[in-house]
Amino acid sequence: MAICTVYTTQSLNTISTPTTTKTNLGFNQKQVFFFTKKSSLSTRRNSYFSCSAGDSKTIVIGLAADSGCGKSTFMRRLTSVFGGAAEPPRGGNPDSNTLISDTTTVICLDDYHSLDRTGRKEKGVTALDPRANDFDLMYEQVKALKNGIAVEKPIYNHVSGLLDPPELIQPPKILVIEGLHPMYDSRVRDLLDFSIYLDISNEVKFAWKIQRDMAERGHSLESIKASIEARKPDFDAYIDPQKQYADAVIEVLPTTLIPDDNEGKVLRVRLIMKEGVKYFSPVYLFDEGSTISWIPCGRKLTCSYPGIKFNYGPDSYFDNEVSVLEMDGQFDRLDELIYVESHLSNISTKFYGEVTQQMLKHADFPGSNNGTGLFQTMVGLKIRDLYEQILASKVGALEASKA
């Protein structure tokens, strides 16, 4: 039985183009898209009509973090797990924020800003403030893509600070929405099949900002401090609380292996995994549910000062039962990581050494010598496993309905 949906939003000077595609389950799907010839922040919405078989296989992943906290690197690691390079839409706007690979489509939620850079300045709000974002449109379009319906998504131009003409986004196998607010609106949050929060402590965030903005951009220490302080109230009010909803949190903290360290080069990273999430089983070290402290440095793992220490055990996080895997320190040789990998279970690899292979493949990515890269890679593998389980369950349900 076909399901027809009409999405009606504000638009100007529309033209319609009918297309026929074939769904992943083999059903014919007809769609009619209405494209705007003009776009502005006040008349940004579009209208589209779609009929489909109603059995979409699009999985939606949410990734939340503050600016400059490693979302882009995580996306590159995740895309690599599924294979194929993630690139902007071919033939489209070169300033598009969207990345598309064979399996995944990554949407930057900055595209749903309702106020441009000038508008935010006039109203005295930051991009972190919900008043600067269109959550109604975000919800409508994420829901449409999850249901197998293509959308015309706005493009927020980070260079000009304006809204560019929209781009057509087809429903992918895996849709990743990344940005400041993927778990802020309860309607959008309910659409997520899995959610991740990158939680960078204030100390590490400040150290990273100094390293990047002073060394690479010539900013003064005073201007960096002022920038951080200006964003902090909105971050604390609107962004940070989202981590309570995440299925997995990657928390980055200063090391405890070096007393009074303030450089932020050696990190303590915690992978906080919520228990009881469907299709997701937390990674564990040695013995599931036990409390473990492990220093692997020695004959099988080269460790220079200050060494490496792992911890694992059960805990609670925002009243949720969780398992926590922690790594403090950094690797000297990534090829030796397979020794650590062999002591971890539930890592959802397809062959022995796959985590190590992925880490070596992207040795030049930020965080590849510490827990940020290791845990991002493992979460990527868990998402692949989650996708395959959901896919298998839907195929099984379809076959059962035909029997």
C-alpha cells in the first residue's frame, strides 16, 4: 500500500518536477518536488508531495557538540567505516555543508539557522540560541528523509553568513544530523535511532582554542578568552544539557597522569555508553560489568611518559545506568594498538584488527594517538552494527508479512 504525504510550507515562484525512483525494497516511488526560484530568510520554506511504499530504511544518527569540538573528524571516521569518500553534492553549491557518500548523508544543522549573521547581531543572540534556529523546518525535513522522502534543504553559507538557495537531498541509507542542536527539540530527538554527544571539558576546549587561534590565526589570548566567555551562557543553557539524552558520550578531560597539566596535549577520554539501548551493546574490557583498572604498557605496548591507563566499569549518568570505558595517555605506535584491541569485547568488528586498521588508515586525523580517535572509531563500528541489525529486522518483518 502506498503512503502519500503532502508537506506544505511557505515558498515563492515554485516550479514542479516529477521524478520516479525505486526504493531500497524494490517498490516504485513517485515524488514531486517544488523548487523555489528565490530564497530568503523570511520565505525559506518549500512545498513538496510524495507517494512511497512507506517502508523506508533510512536510519537517523544525531551528533551534538559545540563548535571546534571534533564533529568533522568524527564524521570522517564514521564515513570511512562504511566505505567511500564523503563529498559535497556533485554539481551543487560549492559552499554546501552537506557531505554525501555511498551509504551516508551528513547534514549540518547550521543550515536551519532562521537568522543570518547580521540578524543575530541585531537581535543580540548567538547561533546557540534556539531563537536563531528553525526547529519546525528541521523536524519536518528530518522526518521526511527518515520516511524516504527527498527534501529541499536550506544552505547556510558560513562565508557570507547568509542563506543560499536550497539543495535537493535524497533519503540515504544513513542520515547523520550534526551540529549544536540535534537533541534539543523533543520531536527531532524522537526521530533519532542513535545519538552521540562530544563533551569537551572547559579546560581542554580552552587549550585547543589557544593552540588553534593563537598559532594558526594570530588571535590574542584576550580575544580568545572573550570569545569563549561570550558563548558560555548559551552553551550551558542550550547545548550542554543535550548530553543527558545521548546514547553514547565521548568525554574529553585533562590527563590525571601529569600533575597540574594545563597544555591539553595528553588527554583522559571516557566513553560513556547507555545500557538498554536497542541494537546497541556497550564495549567492555576483560569482564563485562566488572570494575577494571589496566596499565598495558610493557613488552607488548610501547609507552613513553606519562604512559597509558585504562579503566572500565559500571556507573550512573543523569540517572541512567551506563558502562564507562576510559583511556588516559597516548599511543606511541598505532600498529601496537591491536594488543589493546584484543582485550576489548563487543567492538562490532568484522575481522580481527579492524579497529587498528581504521586507526592506521587515518593516522593523520586529530586524536589518532589518544582515546578520542580510538573511541570515535569504535562508536563508528557500533553504528554500522546498529544499522545492519535494524536493516535485518525490517527485512525480516517484511518477509513475515508476505508469509
